[in-house]
Amino acid sequence: MQTNFNLAALADPAMQASEKILRTCVHCGFCTATCPTYLELGDELDSPRGRIYLIKKMFEEGEPATKEVVQHIDRCLSCLSCMTTCPSGVHYMHLVDHARAHIEATYKRPLAQRLMRGVLANLLPYPNRFRLALFGAMLGRPFKPIVEKLPFLGRQLGAMLALAPKTAPNRSSMEGPAVFSPDISQKGRVALLSGCAQPVLAPEINEATIRVLNRLGVEVVLPKGEGCCGALVHHMGHEKTSHAQAAKLIDAWMAEIDGKGLDAILITASGCGTTIKDYGFMFRDDPAYAAKAAKVSALAKDITEYLAGLELAPALQTGMTIAYHSACSMQHGQKITDAPKNVLRALGFKVKDVPEGHICCGSAGTYNMLQPEISGRLRARKTGNIARLRPDAVATGNLGCISQIGLGFEERGEAVPVVHTIELVDWALGGEKPAKLG
Ligand code: SF4
Ligand code: SF4
């Protein structure tokens, strides 16, 4: 596609990168067929091609974001399905990330939006604050029908309450900073990202991961100084905060890499994995962090990518049929498609692919709270597709999808457990049966 940027605009390296991406788009429209918001809303401006056009115009004119641009970019899930489909290799993720940062820098959102986004950005990445907020949300859950009728932020607050668990998850005894060494001879040493919301909502995921790795002879370190990876606020366009959070994490991991060394940095939330694997790009122009960020990105692996290279011998045969839901950040963001299913099959699970598996479940970080209407439609579509498989359980590799699909089955009045893939791996290797499986 031809672009028309002036030289002053192209002096900005971020704009140069976006201009290069824009030029690779040939406007063929293949991506529209796999874009969830286009499929649901049918508006060209809610398709990748339409959004690319809006971003191009905004950047070329060098003007503040308009209400129209913000509306259509906000509706984008950043699911990256369009990147998988695009034959020209358009890097939509970098383009929309840049557009979101431009929106935050140039557009003043209405008060309700500012409040909602501010609350999410200041709660979710901080486990202690989030734990407190969760407690409040649990107490407020029975009042959801009243809350969602409120004229001011009713739908968004209702969506938040719906996603809150009914009971408080126990605090894990395996929180960091800590080192978990195997009882058998050591074959490797990895860092595990503790995460921010995940250890509060589902501490069993990291616990299962540590047990599995130790059983396989791998030492696991939860380094001092860890925090949120920055993905959450990155997708809200808060560039400065996301970079600060990422830099803190890079420092924590570099201390281990330069100390006892790491074979890999393992991640159990694919949304975080996509961002961490992109640190090299995020810090490309930062002389203090470029090399360190690239090193961290090169070592980052999803837990199933790492397990796929190890020998797995099941301790029991569960005989269960699992619907595997591939999170968008797993399949489109990281291009990991077979490893999780192969790991489950190697352990004796019967694994089924979900029809329309490339379409997002509507979770998408904070999207299910910020865009509850579209998110609810996608949730119903996803759970409907999974239900057709009549699985014993659903497995996936991203906490956001676990909560979203779990809520979808609750709305359908069906009791289909949704667990993290690693919980099934742990169970099959002789660990605890996931509590949700009864
Ligand atoms: S498929 Fe790729 S090249 Fe075609 S319109 Fe979409 S982004 Fe542009
Ligand atoms: S990231 Fe997803 S929602 Fe956004 S334009 Fe691409 S396919 Fe559509």
C-alpha cells in the first residue's frame, strides 16, 4: 500500500516502523474472514483492513486520535488472528500497539472510560491490591443484576463481578522469591514467571508447573524482584508503565542469567508469553536494555514448548476426552499450535480440536470487562462450539480464557470444567487431580 508520510514524521523511529508495516498491506481483505469483530459486527471499520486504514490516516495526518478511530481500535481484541491469515506478513500487532499508545497520548477519553481503565491498570498487575479487590468483587457478586443496570459503567462493572470467583482462592505456599530443586539428579534450571493476576486467581497453575518440572529433574527459580510483565497495560496503550514493568522483570531475570544461569524462562500464561517474546522489539531503541531484552525474549518459552522436548511417561491413564482451546496469544501470537496437544496425547488424553478454533473466546486481557457486549457474544460462540464436542474437560494455556470459557459454561448452565494444560500434565505424571475435575 502506498503511504504518504512527511519526512518530519518519519524522523520518529516508531513511525518509521509503522510506515514499513503499512506498506506491506496490499488491502486484499483476506484477514476480514477470520477477524472476530468483523464476523460479529459486519462493519469494515471493525475489520483488520478497516483498522489499518484508520491507523494509516491518523498517522499520515499526524493528528490526535478521533472518537471514531478510538471506538474501532478499542473494539479490536488484539487476538492477532489477522496476522495468521495475512499472506503479506503484515505485523498488525506492532501497528495496533503503536496506535494504542498514540491514542493514549492524544485522546481524552470520557470520564467513565478513564475511571474504568485506571482501576484495571492500577489493580490487576499488583497481586496484593488485586487480592483485596477480588474480595470486594466476591462480596458484590450477588448484586450483579442490580449493578449492571446502573447507568454509569453498569455493564462493565457487571462483567467484572461475573468474572469474580465465588470463593476466595487459597494463598499458595509456593510463592516467590524461591528456588525449587528436584529430588532426583538435576537436568536443567529454569525461571518461571509467577505472574500478577494468575497466582491470585489460580495459584494451582504455578504449583502444578513446579511439581512437573521438579519431577522431571528441572530446578525452578522464582527470582527476586519479579512483577507483572507489562502486557496488561501495554494493550491499553500505557507505553511508559508497560516498559517500566518489563524492565523490572528483565533485571530480575538477568540477575539469574548472569548468576547461576538459566536454560529457559517459562511462562504459563500465553498472553504474557507473547509480550515477553516481543521484549526485543519493545526495547530495540533502548541502549541500556536492547541486548538484555533480546536475550530474555530468546530464552522465553511457553511451558508446553519446553515440555515437548522432554520425555514424558504417564503414571496413570485418565481416559479423559479433552477439548483443547488454543488461546489466541498461543496460536496467533506465538504460533504454538501442536506442542500442547502433543504433550496431552503423549500422556494418554484423547484431545479434540474445537470447531472455529481460530476465533477468539472474547477474553483478550481486559477486553471482557471493557467491551462486555462483544465479549459476551464471542464467549457464547466459543462455548457453543466446545459444547458440540461433549468433552470431559477443556484445557487451555491462558488464565483469561479459563475464566471466560468457565463463565460461558456457567451461563449455559453446563458443568464442564476448564483447566490449565499443565494441571492435566501434573495429574497424569502422578500429581494431584485438578480440583475442578472433582
Ligand atoms: S490480509 Fe494482510 S495484506 Fe490483506 S488486507 Fe489484511 S492485513 Fe492487508
Ligand atoms: S487483532 Fe483480532 S480483532 Fe483485531 S483486527 Fe486482528 S483479527 Fe480483528
